[in-house]
Amino acid sequence: MNHYLCTLIPSNLLPEQVEQAADSQALPTVVITAGNANVARGRAHRATGLAVHDVCRIPASDAAKTEAA
């Protein structure tokens, strides 16, 4: 299993504001464990109820740091 950082789109954010918020790293994130990015995207959506803007795989060394926090 891999760890993925999923960037979420808050429901109160207007569509035209999404890219600007993403560029400024102002969107919330959640770490999901899954076999692939598509599964992680679905799990993030189901867990939060929010649309997912982006999914990035976290290297194993960084994932261990995230779990310890």
C-alpha cells in the first residue's frame, strides 16, 4: 500500500477560485493509504464529502514521518 496526499476543494470555494487557491497552497489536504491514486481519490472523497483537486504519492520515507506526527 502507498500513501497519497489528496488536496481537497472546500464546498464554499467558487470554481474560478480553485486554481488560485491551489497555487497558493491554501486548499486543505488529507493523507490516504491506498493501492493506487484512483482508489485514494475515491477514499478521500468518501471520507470528507469534498471534491478532490489533486492526488500525489508520498514517498515511503516521508509517509513514515506523516504517520508519526
